[in-house]
Amino acid sequence: MSKSELAERVYIITGATSGMGRGIARLFAEEGAHLILSGRDLDRGNELVKELHDQSGKVIYLPGDVRESDYNRKLVETAQQQFGGLDGVVTNAGVLGLGRLTELELSEWRATMETNLDSVFYLLKFAIPAMLQRGRGAVVINASIAAYKNFPNHAAYCASKAGVLSLARQAAVDYGPEIRINAICPGPVDTPLIHASAAAFPDPLQAVEDAGRNTLMQRLGLPKDIAQLVRFLISDDASWITGASFTIDGGATAKG
């Protein structure tokens, strides 16, 4: 993919102020894309915009809660108003909702589903018509190997990721060939989320260390590893790929 391919194309990236979302935003900005970045932390969002200000693409940070349908509508409307349309979406926002099923508060279950699954439904509901106005578009949904591999005390997280993976495939069925929709399923990546996830284990620090060591590559993934895959899937080089899910886990699931 040439560096200029994403130049002046318009993308919404959720969960952009931390971890994998931040890495994706950085790479897309380097490619010259115009970005609408979503996150809840105003300070981190403004910091990211400042970091990316010298790139050729324009960057707008719109703070808000992806669990709210109106906020997702506003993300799309901002892309249309500021840049004249929308070319693609990358969803990354996620929370863990740790706990065994019988121990989870109902509010924690609901918040996890709203953040990890409902928010993707809302954004696609508003973004797909906007992309269809341009006659084409591409979506990458960040799921997780937790969509098909379960972990102790991750009932809500695993269920939500399985749901969002199915949603991605269904949307690809309903909106192809104009809109390509794919999912990625990362394994252990060195982000704040994996350290929070490790709290579900007796020795959190050891759990993080083991997660990297137990991959075939014997290390944790990095946000830039994920960003490179997303860039490929959003690009025209992936023009015959839709309705697919891509495991990117350093070989963790192959090892078992």
C-alpha cells in the first residue's frame, strides 16, 4: 500500500486515546488521513491531537461516551460537516467488566455490553449510510481472541466480543459489495487493558509476563503490530476481503 492511499480519506476511530486505538490513529495520521477521533478523556484526546498536528491530514477529537447513540451520530455528522463525507470506521472502544457470571453486578454486565457491542451497532447504523453516499467504504472492528477463547472471570467481556464478531460478519453480508466489513481478534497486546485484565488472576504481574511468553513469538504484541493489520484491511489492497476475522496474537491460540 502506497503512503498516499489514505491521504485525504476520512476515518472515524473510536477508543483512540489509548492502546491499540492510539496506535492506529498515529499510523493513519502519518498516512495523511483526515481523522475524527473518539474517546472519553478530554486531556488525553487534546494531547493526541497536539501530537498529530504536524501531519498532513487534519485531526479532530470529539470527546464523548460511545454508549450513547446520539454521540455516535455526532461522530458521523462531524465527519460529513468538516470533511464532506466518510470513507471508513475503526472501532476500538472497550471495557472489561471483570467477574464470574454469578458475581457480576447487572450494571457491570450492561455497561460492558453497551461499550463493547451496542456502541458498534450505533456507529455502523449511522456510518454505513454516510459511506454509501460515497459509493464505498471500509470498516474494521476490533474484537478479541476472547470472541472464541475464554478466560477466568471474563464472562461479560468474552460474551460481548463474541457478539461483536458476529455483528461484523452480519453487517458484511447485508452491506456488501459497497461496504467491506472485517474484524480483527488481537491476543495479548501491551496496552493498559491487558494490565487491567490481569487483575482477574492471582498474580497480575506474572499473568502479563506469562501472556507474552506463552505466545509463539514469546512477546506481547505492540499497538503498532495491530495498526499495520488495520491499515491493510482498510486499504484497497484488501478489496476482496470482507466478512472475515483475523487473529493477530503472536501464535497464542495456535499454541493452545
